[in-house]
Amino acid sequence: MTSIQQYTRGQVSAVQFYRFWSGHVDALERHLSAKTWALAAVAVVVIVYPIARIMIPAILHGIVPEVVRSVLNLT
């Protein structure tokens, strides 16, 4: 076995991967305090909110044609 083979994932079914991931998430839930979860949630909101405020209008502006915007007065 080469050194890279021990780190690469073989053929794993979706069920096996789900069980593996679920076990890791369960371990996190058991060992992290409520303060840590709250801090993580605040960090996610602080990061995602400005990105969403910039990206959603930009995506809508790119998707919705100018004619529709003028009819709906979205400009």
C-alpha cells in the first residue's frame, strides 16, 4: 500500500457515507456547548447576510430580462 492509498476513499455506498457523516455530526452535537453553537450561528449569519444582500439582487438582475423589470418596475 502506498502512502496515498491509505488516505483515498474506496468505493463507498451512500448509506455508508451517511452513517459516517451522521456519526461525526452526532459527536459534535454531544461535545459542543450551547455557547459554541450560538457563536457558530452568529458567525454564519455575519458571513452569509452581506453575501446574500449583494448576490441575490445581482443574480436576479442577470436572470430577469430588462422588459420584465420595466413592466414590474423592479429597476
